[in-house]
Amino acid sequence: MPAYDQTALFVSGKKFDGLAELVSFESQRRETLVLLESLPDSVLVRTARHEKLGLIGFGELLNEFVFHDLGHIRQVIELYRSRVFYPKMGAFQTYYSIHP
């Protein structure tokens, strides 16, 4: 399995359209889920050699997908929380430190 640079898009200076990326992600994820649902449970123990990480299991890869996705969901929720609710909290803002 080849390694890839997860930050390459952002350091390249290439224009990033968040909404278009979200639409693309949703479509690709739907296709991925259909594929994953068609696989037998035995696939979870299959392994492959990753260019940088060495031997990894398919189950590990799936867990990384979910972990990664949940991290992005957390980021989106934090942005929403900090822009929609935080500005209207008045004095309660002193109880919180936001880092969207």
C-alpha cells in the first residue's frame, strides 16, 4: 500500500471548495459502504504491507477510517458550536475557551 501526504492539498495552494468536497465525500463514502457490506467478515484479518507503517490489517484500516471521519465530524460540530451558539452566550463565554 503506498503512503500519501495527507496535507498535500493544503500546502499546494490549490483552491479548496469545502461544499464540493463534502458532496464528493458523501458520494464516495456511499459507494465504499456498499462495497464493505458485500465483503465477508473474514476480510477483517487480511493484511497488507504499507509503505511506511509496515504490516497492517484490514480491520485496522477500517478503524482508522472511522477514527479519522469522527475527527472531522468533531471539527465541523466545533465550528458550528463556536459560530452559532458561543456569540449569543453573553457572560457564560467566560466559562469556555473555544478553538474552532
